[in-house]
Amino acid sequence: MSRTVEMTILSAENLQMNRKSIRGSTFVTVQSDASSEASAATKVDSEGGSYPSWNEKVVMDVPLHARFITVEVKCKTSSSSSVSNSVGVARIPVSDLIGRYMPLNQLHYLSYRLWDGKVNRNGVINISVRVIVAEHSMSFSAVTGVPVPGNPSTGVVTGIPAVWLNYQTNL
């Protein structure tokens, strides 16, 4: 069982390597803590420097038992295009995406602090997230109605709504 998370990696701010501004060649990897199969990466931004911009959508199936989604900004080294260094990591709690106050199927814009390997602050990552809910899971096909005389094609649904009111009486 999993849920589909659509995450757009927008941009990052104030990225540094060894206390110096980054010149370019940054990209982002996204991975769930519950499954290595739930991972993705953006293309390389070679022009953004310390303020890269990707604006790239990543769609992942995140297992229901996942607790975090790890977003890591990496920088390719100048000596080799296959070697990359970690610039900063943000661990996003899944509860931030699917919590009591976060409606499903709505787009949310979020920013998270990035932390480098020495546990120092190293910039901010800006993302947008939407948890996709399948259309069939939101339908109410099991509702039946009572036939209305004179109109055989429609019916009236009867029932008592399940609404709980919390109030106090002043005596």
C-alpha cells in the first residue's frame, strides 16, 4: 500500500560548500525512508550557483509506513561528472504532507532548512507538494435512494447525517 506524492522542486537559496558560494551544477534527490524504490532526482542546474532553480516535478509512490521524505541537494564536482558532494539535506515528515490540517489533493508550498554533513545550516529548499487521491476512492457509489412517485429515474436519499456538535450550555 502506498500513496502518490507529487512534489515540485522549485528552488534553493544561499547554498555553500566549505563556506563558499556554489558556482553551479546542483541537483536534488528525493527518497522515502521506507523504500529505496521510492526515489527520484532532478536535472542539473548549471547556472543558478548559490540560488539554483529547477522547477521540476517528481512523482513518487510513498509507502504508507514511511515517516520521512529526504530531500538532498547535491553538487557535481568539477573533476568528474559522475561524482557529487552533498550540499544539504532536509528530512520532511510525512505528517507535514498528510496531517490533520493538510487536505489531500491540494497544492501546498513549503520551505525547509537544509543541513550539511557537519550539521550546520546550509540554505533553504523551496518545494510544492500535492498528495494525489484516486478519484474512485472519493466516490459515493454505494448510496441508494428512495424512488419518487412520478419520476422513476431519480430518487431521494434519506438518512441522518453523522454530525457531532460540541457545545456548552450556560445555566
